[in-house]
Amino acid sequence: MRSAKLYRYRLPMDSGVILREEKLTEREGFIVELQENGRIGRGEVAPLKGFSVETIDEAGALAKEQLELWVKGQPLGLDELFPSVAFGVSMAELELAGELPQDGQYQAAPLCTGDPDELIPQLEAMPGKKVAKIKVGLYEPVRDGMLVNLFLESMPDLTLRLDANRAWNKEKAAKFAQYVAPSRRGRITYIEEPCHSPSESLSFAIDTGIAIAWDETLQQAVRMDDFRLEELTGAKTIIIKPTVIGSVPFCIRLVEKARALNLQVVISSSLESSLGLTQLARLSKWLLPDEIPGLDTIGLYQAQLETAWPGCELPVQTLQDQELVWQSHHA
């Protein structure tokens, strides 16, 4: 017998979380729960406002439709669904089938915010590869360049991932690079989307020798009917955020294609709850065992959901604490 449930969760966020210039006080989404022959599989459907094409209500309505089909044993056209729904439902199916390994990569690249004098000792104490992430583009490019240069100068074994979210024009991007010593630029693994347009970002990479990564550009490209990864030239890395990209099988195909093209792949968070985040850590360990994922977002929450992130001491809410919005079963 098959049965399915859909929970709607609401979790309080840290008071300082700003997303696309809007304060985010609460994260909400859905948890899909599939049951069959005594086994359970769960997945998270949580579109991110300002990043996802679908709204939370649109995602919830579509998730109910798909779960009704699943309960009746009908096939699901995952590639035709909203990305968040495709990811959440396919992850639940993967867990139900026992195909997602339990081991996860929980060493996330820490997001550096605050005083460098306090952060540098913490980074030096990190086990394994010293990889950190810095958000740039929020302040003046001169400040960002000096800060990045300071981190690289202070720690010769540190590599940095930078994320600009298309904040700069070509002139501002060049000003940033001017304050990073050329001898240290090679330890910037990549900067995600430095400029307003992909063409400006490519010019920046050529002019400065600083590698770039596609994030938003990849998200836009995969929505096109004739999407071909090999046409996203010029970047050394692609950032896969499954919640805004699509189903687990589609993400697996992307990883395989990227490897064939000698592209680095990093699996990254779209502010999923601890339940979804731990699944992403397991997915990353499975598909990209030597890569540190971009999952350092649990600290933006005030509570966890059902599955705790290892080492996190935030309180854990259960699914029973959330709203059960739909359920169905079929013999």
C-alpha cells in the first residue's frame, strides 16, 4: 500500500537575514513524506522568494497533484514540474528506494562575515582543506578587494569562493580586482557571477585572471528548451542549487555532463531547512566525494526541522509540530 503526506513548515530565521534586499524573518516550505511497504522517504519543497520561478502556494498545489498521482502508482514527469517540486518529490523517491547513501559531506565552506581578526583563527583551526566563502558586492569594491586580499595574505593555504550575485558593473569589478594582489588571485577558486551580465563577467575573468562560476546564469539556462551545458563557456565552475534547478536525476545528469567538460561542480543551498540541508550533504558526498559543498546556512535559522545538522545545537522541531496540509493512501 502506498500513502503520502504533505506538511507545511514555518521556521524562525535569525533576525539579520536579508535576501535580495528583503528581511527574511521566517522560512516556509513543504515536506513530502512517501510511505510504501513500511519504508519512508522524505523530501523538501521550498521555493526561495526572489530566486525561484514559482511561489510557495504554486509549489504546494503542484506537490499535492503529484503526490496523488504517486499514491495511485502513476509515473511522474519530473522534468515538467517546478524545480522545487521536482527536487523534493524526487528526493523523497530516492530515499524511499534506499538509493541515497547515509554518509554526508558536512564540512561546508564557512561563510565569512564579521571581523577578520576573529575569523582567521577559526579558519586556521579547520580540519582538511581550508576553503571559505565571502559575499562581495554588498559594500564598495575597494573594501571587498582589500578584505579578500587580507584573508589570502594572512593564510597561505586558504582558498576562497566569492559570490557577487551580479552586483558589479565592469568598472566596479575591475576596481575590486585592483586591490587583490595578482600573485594571490589563483587562490580565488571562483567568483560567482561578478557582473550584471554574463558577457561582462567573462570579460572580467579574461582581464583579471580570476576564475568565475555560473549560478544565476545556469538557473536561467536550464529553463530553456534547447539547454546545452557546453554552451555556458568561460566559467570553470557551475553551482548547482537543486531547489532552483530541478529533480535529483536532472542534477545527476548535470554533474556527469560537467565532469565530461572538465568543469568543477559545487552543490549549494537555497536556504533549505536542516532536513533538506542534510540530504544535500549526502547528495554531495555521493556525487562529488572530493568537493566541499556550499551548505553553511543552518546558522541563519533559529530552529531545525526533524533531522539535525551534525554539531548544530539549535532546537529541533518535528514534523508533528508542523501543519499537515494533505494526505492520501491507496491500496
